[in-house]
Amino acid sequence: MTLFSVVLPVYNEEKIIREVSLCICRFAQEHPKYEFVFVNDGSTDNTGTLLKKALEEFGSKQVQLVDYKTNKGKGFAIREGFKHTTGEHFGFLDGDLAYPLDYLPLFEEKLQSCDIAIGSRVAEKKGKSRNRSFRRKLLGFCFNKLVGSILGLPYSDTQAGLKAFRRDVAERLFKMQKIEGFSFDVELIFLARKLGYKIVEIPVKVSPTHSYKHSKIKLVGDSLRMFKELLQIKHFETTGEYDRQNLPEL
């Protein structure tokens, strides 16, 4: 029986995807009750080809690939990957392995006493963080302040790419969710809090070997889009759109 399913969305990561895929396959081999689903979100480089080849070489039944041609956004990719999972618990992790895989058992364990566990990079403040620029930290801080101001969320970090859910909780939230861009994390947490689910923050640190220099995120442009998405979430709540989607099935 699969205990924990993890989805990793990837987009144009040809420079690191082989190393990442082999790392995941080795971890899966050491944790037989885990499964992993890579979702190639319409990459325009050789990510899909290289990933498929690496997974075929390793031959792990615990690691699979979902591949489609058109880029649809991180939120869509994670929901699509979820459809291919079977675990009692579900999580997602940045496809460039920004966070050490050793966190996964801790997150899975936390789900014994809560509905959702979310990573919080606030712990980085206690040590050196050379691989995150001041500009990136500042934009992240400002965005999180906006999240609190616009949506009333009290959490210290809503954007860390490491989150875990009880399966039934994920299923319910994904049915209600509307955002497909980078703010889909915020929407998930907003909906979960609205529905009364118990959310626990877990301090995490970005891997010391991880580098943001190849990041596909355009800090200013994507920040503006994320701000627009926050306003959309607020609009959906104000107009009762989420409530209409949460009506019991007849």
C-alpha cells in the first residue's frame, strides 16, 4: 500500500533533470511506501526526453511521468499529477529539489495530527542563506504581507514549494480551486482555512546546494501576476463563488 504520494512539477529543467530524477529514484528505493509523479508541464527544451530516458534506465515502479505539450501552470500540473497518485497522503515538492528529501518523512508524520502541513522558510533567518538574494527575500516578504492583508492568512510563508495533505482534504480542495498560476498555494491554504482544516507550519531551509540562478520565475513580472491572483481569490470569496462550489452533491 502506498502511504505517501509526491508530485514534482517541472518546466524547462534540462540542465538538472537527470540528477533530480536519479535522486528521486534512489529515495523511492529506500522508501518503498512512497510514490513520485513527475509532471512535465509543457517544457520547450529537452526536459521531457531526458526525464523519460532517466526513469526508463532506473526502472522504478514507484516513479512515473505525466507529460503533456502545452504549458498550463504549476497549479494545473500539480492537480493533474494528483490524479495519477494512490497514496493515503499527498504532497508536492518543487521539481528542482529546492528542499532536501529528508523533510518528506517529517511532513508525512505530521499528517497524523493535522490536515495540512506547509513548509515555512522563516527558519532561514536563523542561519546563513547565501543562495537567496536580498531582492528575492524582500519580494517574498512583501508578497506574504499582501497575503495577510488581502486574504487574512496568518501564516509566515505561503509560497514554499513543500506542502502535504491528507488525501481526502486534497481532493476536496482541488475540486474548489480555480487558480492555476503561482498563487495556487495561497488559494489552497485560503480554502483550507475557510473550511476549518487544521494547518501546521513546519520550518524548512532551502538546500545549501540549490541555486536560484536558473529559476524560471521573473521576479517583478510574476510578482505582479501573483498580486492579481490574490485579488481574484478575494473576488471569488466575496461573490460567493467558492461557497457555490462547496454545495453537497445531490
